[in-house]
Amino acid sequence: MSQPSFDLELDDAGVLTYSVGELADAVNGALRRSFTDGVWVRGEIQGWSAVRGPHAYFRLVEDTAEGKAAINVQFFAPAQARLKPLLLKNRLRLADGLKVRIFGHLDFFAPSGQLGLKMSGIDPRFTLGELSLQRDDVVRRLVASGLYDRNRGRRVPPAPLRVGVVTSVASAAWADFVHEIERSTLAFQLRVVDVRVQGEWAVTEVTAGVRTLGRHRDLDVVVVIRGGGSRSELATFDHEAIATAIALSPLPVFTGLGHEIDRAVADEVAHSALKTPTACAAALVEHVQAFQQRCELAWGTIERRAERSLGAAGNEVADVAHGIRHRVVAAVERADERLAQRGHRVRVGAGRVVERADTRLTAAAAAVGRVPQRLEPEVRHLDAVAQRVRLLDPVHTMARGWSITRTATGHTVRDAAQLHAGDEIVTTFANGTARSRVEETRS
């Protein structure tokens, strides 16, 4: 089976028709005629990439009412080499998010069908002005919210030895900071949060690091440091999120962002802003050394006052001791005199007492000699009383035939009415007893 062939004759009615290549040439020709001397374009860099060999590629974008407008930019190596001194002079480094005003020539690239701009110039004043405007806007908002001076009101402890550090530990800034701290030989305690200090994630990580360290009550201060860099890189620390975190930190924040000329917004709101990480460490060392000096001066003052007080007290003690010695000697002398007087009186009085006692003793001895004579009538009286007592003794009565009758319980029976038939009685005689039972009683 064969396919039929058609012989068609196309009629374009005299209208010019381009091939794709011809159209690309025509477009480029029109662009050259319309933009003979090139064109200035402003926008924000996105998709920056300098890893494709010596050339760099990015898009220049702008938000419009209809949406996002964009154009591809080629920044070839020769143009980079030519513009490098200008960028270094103004401390700019091209990166994502940077607003720029660039010069170049439009080019329609046929293989991709895309319109591009071959960059050959840049206006650094535009970028610096944009950065300055953004920075001023952030500062105005911080002032309006009352955050601008808040961290400066935080009190730095007398000896800020416990330091939290927000930095990249792989950077020279961290090495310089640690070297200065160690060189002081002071007992600093460092707690570091390792963050990116430039690039897409820098703002988020630095903000989180400041907030994290601010929650630690075992720290005295927080330090935010980074090494030197371009103005566009340091613009990271103009971001409102970092400035707000520093302003709201409950701990005083020191910054050492490695730039000698410009001050970032982070420096504006920090408690203390130093030029470099080394200067930041030196400031902390000076705080502690000043505290040491104040302590030494205070101890010196205490020592001098103690010496003066001890000297004055020693003099007072010596004066008191001297006075006491004189008073004691005088008191002892007076006491010795009184003792001598009393001793004399005792000797004289004792002699008299002994004489009177001897007289009384002689009289008493004479009286004792007369006692036997005085006792003879009394002795005779006693003999008579004893004789009567012997005569009244019941034994003698019972010897004459009398007896004593008692109940079984030992009570003396004086009346027959005390007894009843059957009661047991005990009769005591002069030479013994008899136990009997009552058979009958009569009154």
C-alpha cells in the first residue's frame, strides 16, 4: 500500500515569514537598534549562581501589579574582572536578595528562546541607598515600638565571666574571639551556638541563637560576632528579626560584627557595639579586670581602715590597761593598809577576847567544882521517885496474888459486862498466863 503524494503550492499572499533563526536574528537586530548604547535595569537578584565556571547567572526580578516580572542576566568573567574593583571599593558582593541597578545589553538567545541581559556595569550607589533605606525603616519601627534602647537598659554584671556566643565556629571571628579570651587568663566560661552568619538561613539561625542563649539564667551576657565582609553581606545584621531578638534579650548583648565604618541595626540596638570580635572580647576582659581592680582597691581600703582601727583600738587598750594598772596598784595599796589596820585590830581584839574567855572559863571551872554539892539533893529525890515507881509496878502487885485478864485480842477486861459466854480470855499472873473460856457472866 503506498501513500499518495500531494503537490501543494503555498501562497503567503506576500506576507513575510521568518524561520526561527531568522526571527531570532531579527529580534536581536531590533534590540540593538532600540537599545544601541545598552540599558539600565533595576530589580532584586534571585537565583544567584557562580558555580558554572568563571561566569555567573541570575535573574533580576520585580513584583508588579500583574505579578512577578523577571529577566535572565548573564554576568560573564570579563565583566566580573572589570567590575571587581568597583564592588570591592564599595564593599558589595552580589548575592540573592540584593537590590541592584545594573547596565547591560539585551540579547535574545535562540537555543533557549529566552531574552537575557548581558551585564557589563552596576551602580553601587543605588544598592547602598536601598540598603540604607531598608536599614532606616527598620530603625524607625524599632524606635516606634520602644525596642531601640531596651537592651541598653540591661545591667552588665560586675564580672561577666559566663558568656554565650552566637557565631560560626568555623570562622576566623570565633578564633580571634577565643584567642583574646584565653590570652586574658581569666576564668571565662563560653557557651557557643554555631550559626550561619551570611546566606539564606543566616537571619533565622542568628535570631534563634540569640533567643536560645537569652533564656539561660546561668549566663551573664550574650555576644554576637562575625568577621569582616562586604556591606551586602553585613546587611544580614540589619534585619529586623535579629534586631528585635537582641532588643528583647533579657541579657545584655555585645556585638562585634567585624566592620570599621558602618554600624548595622544589630549594633544600634545592642547594649555595647564593638568594631571587631577581638574588640568585643577585649571589652569583656576590661569589664572583669576593672572589677578585679575595684576589688583590690576595696580590699586595700579595708586593710588600711582595719590597720587604723586596730592601731586605735590598741592605743585605747593600752590606755585602759595603763589606767587599770594604776587603779589596781592603788587599790592593792589601800587594801594592804586596810588589812594591816584590821590585822592590828584583830590582834588587839583577840587578846581581849582570850582574856575574857579565860576569865569565864575560870568561873565555869569553879562552878563545875560546886556541881556535886548541888546534885546531892536531886539524887536523893530521884532515888525516892524510883522507889515509888518500883512499888507501883504491876509485877509486885500480882506477886501479892493479883492477876490481869485480857480478851483473845489483847484488850484488858475491866468489867464482866465486856464478856459473853463462850469468849476466850487470857489471864496473866506474876509468873505466867492461863487461857480459858467463859461459861457464864454475872453482874
